[in-house]
Amino acid sequence: MRSALAVVALGTLAVAAAYAQTGGGPPIAYVKIAGNSAEIYLVNPDGTGLKKVYGTASKRTIGSVDLKPGGAEIAFTEFGVGSPRVVKILSLNGSTPAGQARTLIGPCGVDTVDYHPTDPVLIISDICNASPRIATIRTDGSGYSVLQSTGAYLNKARWLKDGISYVYVRAPIDGGPLQLCKNSCDAGNGELLQTVGGMWSMDVGRTANILLHDSGGPYISKVDADAGAVISTNFINGTDGHFSADDRYILYETPHEARGDYLHIYDNTTGLTRRLTTKGDYGPKDWRQ
């Protein structure tokens, strides 16, 4: 029988081998708060290859971050006191920034960004003139197009794996609980997936139409994005879960442990977790191939 230490070691090597080498450098990106600013880091799932690739000016922070599938680019939102949330894109050569981050002109105050699975298109959650919207924009800044604009709150938009359908969270104009929606959120077509009490974050599977969400509390649940059925409820004690490229692993943040906040990786196959980072104050994160 293998020792527990051997099993952990083999698991770590398997994760590293599967994900460490990508076209755009390490496949995990996360934001760490550094005093009055924020920094973006890349790292491999085994903790190697850690590198800072971006830092904001003082009194500015980052609200959302997403890695381009296949690597070589990061999209993120940045804002500060008295300035709107803008979308920036940073090109990478491995884990080295290739020039300065560029700002996309067109959308208003952007909250979340998510890369299309194959095309140079982002789906974004933004708000303009107090009107929330789900929209798309090409990564060169062209082709801004509104998908949804009906709702008192529209946010957390993510592409599903087919690159055609998408999911998001909506608050109805006439009140009521938040709705977990797919496409037009037509209940008759099964597009109203669930109602939820709150929503801190949401991610989607890379190989299957599965949602991860933490609905207003420090526990992550899993939902079938086709049927709206709950797969697992509160199976991770943490927040802001993100699938790995094959959906086996989930990157997440601890819910303000007494020792501080950490990033962990959960194994969907074994149910085991391991710590990825040291103690810190972390922001948004992502995991792509």
C-alpha cells in the first residue's frame, strides 16, 4: 500500500505534468492585493513558475481576471476612486508581458470578463447610464454588441463550452430573488435555471456545461447548466471556484480563515485539497489550459 505522502506526491506531479506547459505560460492567474494597489500573478498548479505580470497604480484595483484559452493573453477589469471600470488586455510571451496592457474603448463600467472558448471575443457584464447589460466585444475593441439589457441587475456572464450559449445572474425588474439564467432566461425553454439567494462568483466547466457558484456564502455548489439540476451542494468550503482545463480540479479561495486567506486546489476525483499559495489578501482568479 502506498503511503499518504506518496499519494500526495504523485497527485502533485500529475497536476504539474498535465497543466504546467501551455502556450501562454503557467495556466493559473490570480490577483493579490498589495496595500493600495493590486497585482496579477501567474503560477503552475504545483506552485512553481510564480511570476508577477502586472501591477496597478496606487488606489486602483482589479475586479475580474480571465486567461485566454491556450494562454498568451489576460483580460481584466481595472478601476479606481472616481474612475470607471475599464477592460484591459495584456499579451504574454510565455510568462513575460509583451508590451503594456491596452484598454478597450467602447463598453461602459465593466464588472466581469470572460474569453470565448475559441474566438477573440469577450462576453462582459457592464453598466451604462445606470442600465446593466450583458454584451460581447472583440479583443481588438471592435464589434461591441448587447445581448441582454432587461433586468435590475445583470452580472457574472460566462460562455458555455459551445461558445454559443452563455449564463449569467439577473435580478428581475419587478423584484424577487436573483435568477441564474441561460441565454434569454425564458422559463418556458428551460433557460431559467434556478433562483438563488445571492451570488459572489460563478464559473463554467471547460468540457461540460456545469456551473460553479457560491450563492451568497462561503460554500461552493455545482449545477447542471442544461437542466438546472443541482449536482452538488456546498461541497467546498470556500469561494470563487474555477475549473481546470479538464474540469478535474477546482481552484478556490478559503473563506477568511483565522490564519489568513489562501488559494487551494480541490480534486473532484478524490475529494482531497491542497494549498497553492501562502497567506495573503487575494482577489479574482482564473485557470485555463
